[in-house]
Amino acid sequence: MTTYSVQQIKFECLSYIKEFGARMDQWVMGISSDPSQALARHGVDLSKDIWIWKPALSQSAARAVLDFFTKRYQVRAAETNTEQEAGSAHCVFMFKRQP
């Protein structure tokens, strides 16, 4: 699996937000070792909703991306689970909240 640097993931996510013309507060971001399952857990329909996920180089890289977006842009952080807290999560996922 190809992994991405913090800067690459930031760029991809910012480009995605810009492409779909949404405000930052309309997005939710999280980290997980299984982003497809995490998206499903948050009610994201992979065939209809707007979403993206990228594997980071490490769990700390994924955390750096999440911290950047939640602190600088006030993107909402997805609910965490024990797996993330244990440090095994390395994929960043983001989706647009539906009204």
C-alpha cells in the first residue's frame, strides 16, 4: 500500500474541500486503521457521499494531519475508538457532513 506524507495528505484534503466548495465546518476528519469501516460507522454511503481517505506514513503522521485540520480550520474530529487510542491507526479519512 502506498503511504503519503503529512504535506501530501494536507494538500489532497484541502484540494478536495476546495473542489466540492464546502465550508470547513461541513467536514469531519478522523484516523483509523480501517477507514472504510470508520466511514461506514459514521453513516457515510461510499457510493453517494463525498469522502476521501489516505494512508499516512505512520500513526503520528496521521495524528499531525488531524491536529492541523481540527485546530487550524476547525474541521470536526470524528469520534475515536479504542484502536485509535492504542496507536494503531494510520489512515486519515474525511467526509462531508450531510445536512
